[in-house]
Amino acid sequence: SRRSYHEKVLDHYNKPRNVGSMAKGDNDVGTGLVGAPACGDVMKLQIRVDPDNNTISDVKFKTFGCGSAIASSSYLTELVRGMTLEQAARIKNTEIAKELCLPPVKLHCSMLAEDAIKSAITNYYTKNPKARKTDLGGTGAAIPKVEVETITEGAATA
Ligand code: FES
């Protein structure tokens, strides 16, 4: 029940920050769409990147899921705004879980947010391969591969 949610979760749940969508086709937009196999909840996270300094200038989310997933994505949008892609790619779900005081059973909800930002960054790099090089100091090294569940219509819930 909602009584078991921490007040920080409720605050984000009742007043979610940065809900919405961006035009997926825009070249400066990266879209991440991920799902949690454990419960079937789905999160879409989009970032707009300033190509001059590789920082996240805008961020929007839509989450179809539990209160902790909504709170995790809402908090994540506040966290990543203004970050470089490299910084945002290093965010760990444990950071989110700690801020929101998520209990162990809700850890996977914060994992969804970590997956979503990584997926959005990967999508941006796919559209803008040169940005990846810039971000890594010109080494051209690949960022760590992120395993992302691709959401297909009618995807089964475990
Ligand atoms: Fe699955 Fe929260 S219960 S995302």
C-alpha cells in the first residue's frame, strides 16, 4: 500500500518532475526505453544534449509503473540536468535508492532509472558518434556495453 512509501517517494509520486516527451527524431535527443522483467513496469527517458559541451540541457520521462519507479525517474531527471553525458552514464541505482530510501524489494525500480539513462545516452551516441569521442577525450573507446531490455509491444511480464 502507499503507506509503506517513504515521504520522498510520495513527494515525487504526487508531484513528478519533468514528465513528458520530446521528438524522438530530433538529432540532439536521446531516447531510452527500458522495462523491468520482474514486474513489467516500463520507463521512457529522453535527454536533449547541448552539442557544444556534451551536457544534458533538458530531460523528460514517462513511467508506467509503481510509485518507486515513478519517483526514481522523477528524481533522476533532476539529478542529470546539467550533467555531462559521461557523468550521467556513471549514475548508479544505489544512489537513487539511497536518496529515496527504497527498501530492498524496491531496488529494481531504481535499477530501471539507471538503465533508462544509460539507454538514452547510448541512443544519443548512436545518432551522434562524434559526441562519444569528444566525451571520452578523443580516445574513441567504446563506453561500457549496457544490456537493455528492448520493449516490444505486448512484451510479457514475468
Ligand atoms: Fe517493478 Fe517498481 S515494482 S518497477
